[in-house]
Amino acid sequence: MTGVISGGGQWAFVAAAYGLTAVLSGAVLWASWRAMKKAEKRSDALRKDRK
């Protein structure tokens, strides 16, 4: 069949897809965490100004 990954190549593709998903998910989590920390700092600074 043409267009079908066969043999060991299919498992390399699956491993690469899972690896890419894990790396990109980690990047999104890291970016979200950084944005949250930045927002917390701004919130704390605003709270200090109100006192």
C-alpha cells in the first residue's frame, strides 16, 4: 500500500509524535507558569500601592 508507514518506521513516527507532544506541552506549561508569576508580581505591587 502506498502512503502507509510500515515496519519499524511506524513506531519511530509514533515515538516522534509523542515526543513532540510532550515537548510542546512542556513549553506551554512553562510559558503559562511564567505569565502567572509575572501577573502575581504585578498584583502584589498594586496591592502594596493601595496601602
